[in-house]
Amino acid sequence: MSHSMQHVHRGFGSVRPYLCGPISLTAFIQGAFGAEFIESNEGGPTLLKLGDSLIWVEAGELPAHIKAWVGSVYLYVPNVETVYARAMELGARSISEPEDKPYNERQAGFVDVGGNTWWVSTYLGHPI
């Protein structure tokens, strides 16, 4: 870990999505995206690794002084169709089926079991 990142939990990823949802949200993210479990804090969030990034997941009942929220995440994946299909199988609601976009990405969108919006995309490269 570089000295300049010692203030960051786990030493990398200064900016991290922090999502809230039902107890099944962590399993949804692991199943749909193949997220790797990093750690879980007793009575607190779970840290998952998605590709080269980390995400906090607050799953289950929140303390009374905290209101539930929903978020939106834009995630690059190797294969949009695969992730989209897994998400649908796990109970996601489709916003947009996979399609090529004019900005050279193949993209799909869905809402997870906690109401969070996910945009998954595969960069297709610069046009020739």
C-alpha cells in the first residue's frame, strides 16, 4: 500500500458506491456480477469487490436513525448479455435490454432487489 493511500480502507478505491437494500442484496450482487466478498462488519455494511473496484452494501434492517436510500451504479463488465441475464434470473427489473449505443458501448440497465439502478456496459472501442 502506498503511503498516500493509507487513509483509505483496504488501500485503494477512494470513491466507493454505498448501496442499501434487503438482506438478499449482497447475494444478488455476488450472483449477478460475480462480486468477491472482502469483509463484513458486525452490524454494518459488507465490502464486495467488483472487478478492480470496491462497493459497500448495507443489506438488511437499518438502525432507526438512518433512512434507507437507493443509488445508481455504472459498471463496466466483459459481457453485458451474461450479466443482464443473471440479474433477470435473480429478480431484477429491466430498464433497458442490451443494445449497442452510439458512444461505442453495449449497454443494459436494470433495477436490483433493493431498488438500486445498475447500468452495465462493455466498451466496444473507438470507431474506425
